[in-house]
Amino acid sequence: PNAPPPKAKLMAAYYEKLTTLFWVSENYLFHAFAWYKYYTLCKEYNRGMSEEMMQMQASAVLLAALCIPTLPGKSNKPSGDKD
């Protein structure tokens, strides 16, 4: 009935594995979200994480977000341009 919530270490491992799964499946939106969740869990619960590791993970979150493609059929070109 009332199960305790999963431990942060387990959830971090889960989201870390999801980053790979979503990248391989080319689901970039969920890949970025998994990186974000992994980063926030590590930052909050892993007090011994080095500044370098924290910076690397923050960079991965940013790069993952930048990999999300725009909506299909939408163009950034003005409507008067032709290819």
C-alpha cells in the first residue's frame, strides 16, 4: 500500500541509463529530460561530487537540450524566401 519512495542513488542510476536509451532511440526530447533529472539528482544528493564533474554534467544537459530538433514543417526562413 504505502511503499517508501525509491532512494536517490537508485533514481540517479535509472536516469543515467535512460540518457543512453533515449539517445540510441533518437528520442532527443526525453534524452535531454533524462540528463536534466540525472543532473539535478546528483547535484542534490551527491555532496561529494567534484566541481569538474558537476560542470561536465551541466554541459551535457545543455548540449542535450540543444540537440532537440525543431518541429517538422516549421522553418526559420522568412516566408518570401524560396530554395
